[in-house]
Amino acid sequence: MDTTRQQKINRLIQKELSEIFRKQTQQMRGVLVSVSTVRVSPDLGIAKVYLSIFPSEKAEELLENIKINVKTLRFDLGQKVGKQLRVIPELSFYLDDSLDYLENIDKLLGKENNSKDE
């Protein structure tokens, strides 16, 4: 269970990282990177960032590029939230595949409904 402070920092980091990714992906047509969830550790030293990347075929490649450039992203985040946070947490990025999971469930349910109609 996150404390109120953790929840506020989660939302702050999510908002600012979303803005950073939006600006960076503007040049890349047809690519969308959104920050679905941020979870900060109780000591506020580590932030796990879950990303949803569209199209999902490019997800692994983009996630690797993001992990390579994690220091730059942390610096950019520090420029934006430096006044609110004393220490900028270490960022670790993960792929949020929950949308793919939901899409797969929809496909399976669609197949089931089509077979019943026949």
C-alpha cells in the first residue's frame, strides 16, 4: 500500500515523463509511448516506470533505446521536478503489456462468439 506522498510522487513522475516522451516521439510518425503506471519505492530512491508502446511490434526496440538513454531521461526529469523533489529517483523501465493481453482476450471472445453464431 503506497503512502499519500508516494502516490503524489507517482503521479508527478508519470505526468512529467509522459510529457518528455510526447515531445521526443513527435518527430517519429506513428509511434506512441505512454506512461501507464509509476511505482516509487518507500524510500523514494527507485521508480519503476511501466510504458505502453504503440505499435507493439516496435515495443522491444524502443524499450531498449529508452533503457540505453535512462541517464538523459533522469536528467530531463530532474530539470522538471527538481523544485518538488530533493532526490530524483533512479528510473527502471518495463513494458506494460496489459493492452496486448486485453486485445488477445477480445480476440478469443470474438472467436468464441462467432463459433456459437454458426
